[in-house]
Amino acid sequence: MMDLLIPDKTHDESRQGEALMLKAETAKNNGRKLYIESYGCAMNFSDSEIVASILAESGFETTPDYSIADVIFINTCSIRENAEQRVRNRLKEFTVAKVKNPGLVVGVLGCMAERLKSKFLEEEKLVDVVVGPDAYRDLPNLIDQVDGGQKAVNVLLSREETYADISPVRLNSNGINAFVSIMRGCDNMCSFCVVPFTRGRERSRDPQSIIAECQDLFDKGYREVTLLGQNVDSYKWKSKVEGSESEVISSVSEAETNFANLLEMVALISPDLRVRFSTSHPKDITDDVLYAINKYDNICNYIHLPVQSGNSRILDLMNRTYDREWYINRIDAIRRIIPDCAVSTDVITGFCSETDEEHKETVSMMDYVKYDFAYMFKYSERPGTLAAKRYADDIPEEVKQKRLSEIVAKQQEYSFYRMQARIGKVEKVLIEGFSKKSDKDYCGRSDQNAMVIFPVGEGYKPGEYVNVLIERSTSATLIGRVV
Ligand code: SAM
Ligand code: SF4
């Protein structure tokens, strides 16, 4: 499958399969080493930090070398078939390590674990433990069970678990950007999507714990947080507020925090803390959220608003609960309320029964919005989803591919167009580190989430903001100099 990868950190191709490293906590060390690698979306990478934190409490040290590990965990993604295939191929590579060390525990975590449950143990003999995204607190017990000679499975989904009290350890991060999970699960039932089945019901995390985590990150020198959820716009938290109406009668009322309120609360931590978020849902993004983005300079002018298709009949089959006009209305509201806001999207080509004419409406939506970036995928039927049950996956592979290639080419044009439009402008950039290609250049992101490259210089360093005059661009990068 050809998925176009764009410079967005919420699904970073360069991090796929990355191993997590933590500083050794000698006091708690049980002498055993954990190797954990992650696939898929930012939520999985963030979950692996929670897993590592839970196991660090039980005395595990992390290692970046699986051949010397006592426990190997692979945190998996189920979103498309090729994501699952990648995990199965990777598991084969652990066989030699297991032969060398028969006491090695191999565990599969995350969405694929949740989808396949104990079937995983039958299909992949190497695997000892299968753990779904809501059962990570049980990991120390499950490892004990495997040590005792059994296989172990916990795929119970929860209506409450948010891991709010667990501070994720982020020691292989750059110390500048961090992901903060604000909710888990998803209550939408997009017909193509496995997430509601693998991550369970939607639940929001207590705002106070989110603010405390963001404040703590800021105090430790982080300068950017990305608030994460499958549908951040439906974030909702009800808290009881005690008031007293008279000396004898006290009243308890409920105060509700929505996503717009939460954004403001995080933005108020410091004007030097940039706030980003992902993912927004077109049916739920409100004008209040847009006004909050416009009101605070440190809430970045960048919205990831997956369209999936530009055709209303296909959107209906996808059960996205909005149509073409509604989506266009949301785009118009963004343009009206937030001047200079970058917009990116997700598109699926070749969904069940999609005609050429309907595909053209997706192309014309791209012409209308001129997205800054896009993730583009061929439809991949997932077992158990509504689409798999109701509709035939009837678009031939070559047609899906042709449509995908067409929108990929179109997006490249618009990415380049958007980048070119920045030439001559001064962008405020948060320096993240050296550029991938040269240690003579720094890289960082603009407010609109574009990657900016500029020469290293005295007087500024990673973690600081600089103003960069943009002189040229590619379709993915802006190039300039500090002014
Ligand atoms: N919650 C987000 C939303 O609603 O947009 C993102 C969910 S999903 C992790 C990321 C993207 O994967 C989706 O927006 C969709 O474009 C794509 N995707 C999900 N299921 C797919 C499937 N069965 N085939 C192809 N692409 C899929
Ligand atoms: Fe999947 Fe739709 Fe939920 Fe996104 S909103 S996670 S696409 S069901």
C-alpha cells in the first residue's frame, strides 16, 4: 500500500518500530530488561510510555537491544491490513532471541492484541502474553503468570480507565515536544474503522490531571504539548462544584469542561507553551474551539480535519455523520475565524461502491480546501467493522491505486503551493534540534506545523523560539534564516 507520509508528528513514519529508552532506576531494579517498540498513531507511542512507567515501578529497566531483553513488547496497530502484516513480520525476527533465551517473555499490546485476543496465541506461537489498551496496569501480574509457565491474556476494555494518575516517562523524547493523552476510545462508528472495537468506549480524562501534566512538562523545559484523542472535540468532563446557598443548605452543581475550555486552560499555563491537538472530527468541531485558537497566540493555527471523502453518499456509507456541505461549512468557518490556519486531512480512496464521479468529488474537495498536508490511504477492509459486514469491498485494487496516485499527485501540488506562499514571510519557529541532513542546520516547526530549516547560529538553541525569514521551500520543508 502506498500511503503518503507528510510532516505531521501524530503518525510519524520515521518513529515506526522505535524502541523506548528510560533512565535506569537502580533503587527499584529487579535485574530484568524490557524492550518495547511501537507502531501506529501517536496514541500508541504515548501508551508505550505509560507501559514503561508501570513496569519501571516493578523494577524493569529498558533496553534498546531486544537480543538482551527479558521481556519484549510490541505495541501494535490494526488500522489497515498492512499495519498488522508489519507486526507479524517483526514478530518472526524475535524467534532467534527466544531460542537463545527460552525464559524470554514476548508480549503483544495495543489494538491488534485487542482485535485478535487469545486467537493471537494460537496464530503466533512465539507470543506469551496478549494485552489490550485498557489492561496495562495488569502487566506485572501477567508477566508473573508467564514466568509461572502459563500464557496470559487480558483484553478487558474499560469505561473508566484513562491512566490519569500515571505520569508517562518520556526520556527518549527531545525534551521539547510531548504528547498528552486527554481522552481514550471512540464512540463514533465510522463503518471502515476498527478503533471503536480495539480501544473501546470514549472517556475523557480529568482536566486537572491534564493541566498538572502540562504544567509539569513546561516546568521541565518542554515548550510544546499535543493534546491527543481520537475525537478531541467531544472531550467532556463534568465535575461537582460545591456552593452554599444559605448557612444551612449547601448545593452541589455540575460544571462542564469542554474541549474549547480545556484548550484555554492549557494555553494559560504560559504564553511560551505551544498547544497543538489531534484529531478533530468535522461533525464536532465548534466555533468556540475556533475562537479559542484565534484568541491565544500559543494555540497553534493548525487543524487536522479528516474528510475521508468529498462525496455525500460515500460519507453516509462511511457513517461519518456529516456531508460535503457540512464539511465545507466547517472549512469556511476556519477560514473566517482563524486567518492563516493550516488544515490537513485524511482521505480514503476506493471505499465500497465508490464511482469515478464520486472520487472526483474528493478531488474537487482538495481543490476547494487546498490542504497543507494529507494522509491518503486505499480502503482496507477490516474484519468486524460495519463496512465489512454490510458492503462488498468491490473496488478493484488497480482502481484504488489509480485514485490514490491521483490524489497523492494533487496533494503534492497543494503542499508545494502552501509552502511557496510562505516565502518572504517571517515564521516563529520552536527549535527542535539539528536537521536530519546536517548538523550545520537546525529544524523546528512553524505555528502552522510546517518544518522549517535554517542555519545553526550563536544566540539560539533547541527549545527556544526564533523568527525565521523564509527564502525557499520544497513541498515538505521551508528553508530560511534567522532574523
Ligand atoms: N479518529 C480520527 C478520525 O476520525 O479522523 C483518526 C482515526 S484513524 C487512526 C486514522 C485514519 O486512518 C482515518 O482518518 C482514516 O483515514 C484511516 N483509516 C481508518 N480505517 C481505515 C481503513 N479501514 N482503510 C483505510 N484507511 C483507514
Ligand atoms: Fe475511527 Fe471514526 Fe472513531 Fe476516527 S472517529 S477513530 S475514524 S471510528
